Amino acid sequence: MITRKLIQQRPNTSVDFYTPSDEVINLINEYAESDLQSTVSDDNLVKTISYTLSNENYTSLGNIDTVINAKQDRLDYCNTNLISFNIVES
């Protein structure tokens, strides 16, 4: 099992966090062991999106073009909006 977390920190609350498209969320929920979870810090500047996948589903999901394209969309959005992010896998 692999738990994957996307941790975003935005510069201020007037900047929207990156949010994956409904298509990407639906794919994650289809492959994940449980639905995607999202939490926001008390100061509303840090958002964590997490989900857990089996090793097999982790590999399969990572090879889907929609997911590959979403990674670039996330990178572009975060760079444009000065959002720093980390991906933590355990």
C-alpha cells in the first residue's frame, strides 16, 4: 500500500489552491482503497490531499494519460500562482 499526499502552501487566501479536475478525482477514487481526502490548515494556507493505493493500482494509475497530463497542469498552475507543493509517499 502507498499513501500519497499532495501538500500545497499558497501565498495568501486570495489565491485558490490547485484542485484536480473531476475526471482525475474520479480516476483516483476508482483506483484508491478509499476516497480522496482533503484537509485545510487552520490558517487556510496549507491544503493536503491524500489517498491510499495498492502497489498495483499505483502503477496503473500513474500510466493513464489523463493523470500524466494533470501532473503538468498542477505544476503550471502552482508555478503561475506561487503555490509551493510537495508530494509525500509512504
